[in-house]
Amino acid sequence: MSLADLTALGGFAALFVMMALRVPIGVAMGLVGVGGFAMIAGTGPALNLLAISPIRTITDYNMSLIPMFVLMGVLATRSGISRELFGAGQAWLGRFRGGLALATIGACGGFAAICGSSVATAATMTKVALPEMQRYGYPTNMATGIIAAGGTLGILIPPSVVLAVYAFIAGQDVGELFIAGIVPGLLAMVMYMAAVRIIYGRSAPAGHKTPWPEAFRSLFELGPTLILFAAIIGGIYFGVVTPTEAAAAGAFLTGLIGIVRRRLGWREITESLVEALRTSVAIFVILIGALLFGYFLAVTQTPQKITAFLVAMDLGAYGTLLIILAVFLILGCVLDAMAMIILLVPIVFPVVTQLGFDPVWFGVVVVMTVEIGLITPPIGMNIFVINSIAPEAHPVGIFKGVTPFVLTDILRLALIIAFPAIVLFLPGTMG
């Protein structure tokens, strides 16, 4: 075994040990990346890499969309948009059995279209929807399972921070990936709602009947939010604005909506800026660590060796793809979404492209697989976020409540793999 192979194995072992010791993933990847690079190329080149890579990352114009979309999500949360979305869903669907569950999933999808974060979507909707569902007699396990599943829409429906990170790592167009996520995201909402009707249609309580004038008024209140989403996605789709420009415009318009409605004062704006800054810094630390780790992988030729190994197994394109997705699924039980994307994509991406799969399609498939990890034991991030906000909801009970939706996700993933046009149709029509 060569020095490069031994260094690569030692690097991965050190990485997982540090992760087990709860060292932040970005820091762990950066330390392993620089240390491993130094062992192969020397200390001088490794220190030069450490000096150049962080600056290059944080000054990349295309990466500025991440803090803008993060800020947009924070401002949307503080502006009460999540309550308006749930209120509209409740007004139109709450009268039916399981209607509040359907309204929750619809509100999760709507908020995901502004927020871009699964954890933030789950946390926000727990505060908004859970008390109302409990008030109408929904069992806690059922209610929290529905919220946990709906929260996963946050990383698929554009704008998605995770899709943006994938685009950066894989060298793909962010706009195409955002547009590619629309149909799978809508399909997820429809299938979740169908699961609610099939499984809970008779047992779930009904809400109150909202008078029709009030129901139409709820749609009117959602007008600015709908226009905002249409402007962002439409601008990207028709090529009027770049994703970075759309992110900046989205953050500005979201803040403007909150100010006009008198829901955002100077204090709320300041707190939003601080929160968005903290979240963005955490994401950039992970990205910088991923780039440093990527240089380490390149110098040890790990991706090329893994590609050669998997191709030599002669399992066929789809057999190899299933192995890759199984790895994502297994690691999704112990790692968060961002960590999996950043850790695994640089390794498996060369394999996927050599097998002839479309990189945009693969990005959506990976994000869908990561979604499943967010709601599966032992560490489903959405489950523990909900538990931290609603301590009366035990994690085991939430996992039970979310099980039907995991099965729905697996079925949806199979459909996307069998029919890639579901993902690729809209990006193929972009202007």
C-alpha cells in the first residue's frame, strides 16, 4: 500500500474520530485536509493552501447567494409569513378530517420556498402548527411526525441552501438545480398529502369551518409572499436575474414586506442580521473545510481510486448508483444533511459522471436521499429539533409518527430514478 493510500485511510479515520468527539465538521475536515496535504506535498504548500483557500471561498461572488437566502429565511420567519401560510391552509382545508395535517404540509412547502432550510422549516412550523393541531385533538405522535416530514421540504423546494452547496462543490449551475427541484418538491407535497388522506383520513380530527369570505381574505394576505416567490423563481427560470441577484432581491423584498406590514422594526432587523450572520459563518466554515479536505482527496487520488474500484465491480450503472445512495442513507442516520453533501459528493461525483448520469439529476436525487436521513433514527435532525421545542413529544413517538412518510419518500425516490425526466424537464426549458 502506497504512502498516499495510507495517508488517505488515516485521514478518514481521524475525521470520523473527531466527528465522534463532536468536533465541528468544518474544523475536522480542514484539519485533516491540511494535515494530510502536508504529509504528501510538504508543509509549505499546505500552509499556502490554508492561506489562500478561505479567502478565495468567502470572496467568491457566486457564494454570496448563501448569506442572502439565509437572511431571507430569517426575515420571513420574523415577519410571520409562516403563520399566514398555515392560516390560509387552515382556512381552506381545516374543515375536513385531516385538514390541519394537510394545511401543515402545505405551509411547510410554502415556507420552504422562502426559507431554504429543513431544520428552520421544522422548527418554525412546530411553533405555529403543533399547538393548533393539539387543540383539535391530534395525537402528539401524529402531529409531530407530519411536521417532521413536512420540514424536509426545506432543502428541496427552491431556494435551497443545500442545493446551492452541492452546485458549488460539483461545479454545476445553481439556477438549473433550483428549477430542477420544483417538480420533485411539489411531488413530495402531493404524496405527503395523499399519505395523510390514506392513513389518517378517517382517524384524524376535523377543524372548524372557516367562512368563505375569511378564507379568500387569507389568500389576499398571502399575495406579497406569492409574488415574492414567483419573482425569484421566475427571474431565475427566464434568465432575467442570476441566482445571486435573485437572492439579494429576495432578502431585500422580504425585509420590505415585513417593514410595510409593521412586523419588522429596527430591533427585529438587527437580530435578523446577527442570526443570518451566525448561520452563514457556520456554513462557510464547513465549505472552507470541505475545500481543504477536497485538496487532500485530490493529492491522494482517492476519488479516482474509488471510481476505478466501483466501476471494476461491474454492477452496472444503476447497481453502482444504489450502492452510493445506500451509503448516503446509512450515513444520514448519524450525520446532518450539509455534512453528508460536503463529505461524500467530492468522492462519488466522479463515479456518477463516469457512469453517465446527469449531474443536475444526481444533485436532486442526493438531496432527496439526504431528506430521508433527516427523519430516520438514530439522529434524525428534524426529530430532535422538534423535541427541543416541544419536550412533550418524545423522539421515539415522533419516529413512529414519521414512518409512513419515510416509506413515501422511498417510493418518490424510486420514481425519480426510474423517470429522470421528472427532474430534468423544467431545466431543459430554461431561457
